[in-house]
Amino acid sequence: MSILITVKKSLGIDQNDEAFDTDILMHLNSVLSTLNQIGIGPDDGFEVTDNTATWEDFLGVDPRLNLVKSYVHLKVRLLFDPPATSFAIDAIKAQITEYEWRINVVREVDLWVPVVPEL
């Protein structure tokens, strides 16, 4: 499934409407960079340049990371088309914070290495 098409659909933009692609791609790649900095995605980073990049390309096939898709949508929405009310913005920010915590939990479980005491 295409990352760009999914994000456009979640923003209410038809997949064939390319008028906002430059702006969406800029924000989308910023969010993917943030995810890379917290340990999600390919080690050497990831960039979406068109509608051919897929979620599997970025996340692999781990179903525990499905929430990354919602996280990306919310972050891009705040950057590209924020809600008009502060209440809605605060609700989205709270959800983003929860997703960041949950994403970190998955990452830490995978990367956690027990400390072996020296003898």
C-alpha cells in the first residue's frame, strides 16, 4: 500500500490530485525522519518521492508497527492542515504523544539487550 496515497486519503485528498503533493511530501518525509531518529524504519533513513514507496518498504511486515500509519497521518495533518480549534489540536497532540510512547515500547522490546554483569 502506497504511503503517499494513504496519507493523501487520510487528509481527504483524492489520490489523483497532485496539487498538494510537494507540501505533503515535505511534511511526510519530516515525520519519517523523526521516526528514524527514534529507531523506526531503515537504519539509513527513508524518503518518499512519489506514490511507489510502500508501508512495507518503510516498516517491514511487523504488525506491531501498524500504529505508525496513524501516527504519520496525525503528524502530517498537524503540519499540513491543522484543525481550526485548539481543542482539536490538543486532542491530536495527546494522541501523537501516546503513539510515540507505544512506538518506543515496541522499539525498546526489539532492541533491548540485558546487561550481563562482569564476573
